[in-house]
Amino acid sequence: MKLVVAVVQDQDSSRLSTALMKNNFRATKLASTGGFLKSGNTTFMIGTEDHLVDKALKVIDESCRSREQMVAPVSPMGGNADSYIPYPVEVEVGGATVFVLPIEQFHQF
């Protein structure tokens, strides 16, 4: 058994949730916040059998898209301002960050 942990942008959350249900995966959704952009994410925890991991990863890949976004950097507070860029920059966001973890035991009470 494996635990698939997928961190996705909020914009992809609904699409991924629907796709997981259509493919018979049950998931727990947690609201989370990204450290770099300080924007909303959703973390999905998906418990699945080993032989279904590739199918789950395919569903995640097909549901979560990367996109370009303009980001206004936060000015440094008391830090070194030498590398501070005072204007918005374009960064790639979205997609999914996925971890696949082995499960030693599973209990449902």
C-alpha cells in the first residue's frame, strides 16, 4: 500500500477531485499554503494499492496544469535589499508536487 500526497494549486483542485472520483480513488483534501508565493494550495492524500500508483499519478498529471503568473515580490524586511527586484516577475506555477510514500500499516476504525 502507498500514500500519494499531491500538492496542487487551488485552481486545479476541483478538476483533480472530480477526476479522482471518476477513477475510483478516494482522497482527503487539506487546505495548504505555498511557502514561495504564499498562495492557496490543496493537498490531496490518496491511499492506494501499489499496482494503482501509476494510474493515480496519471490522473494527477492530466488534471493539474502549469501556467505562467505575474508575481509582485515582497520587499525584504530588515534583510539584504541588494537582490530585491522591485517589479513583478513572471513565474511558472501550477502543476503538482507529488510524494509517494510506503505505508507500513493501515487501520480504519
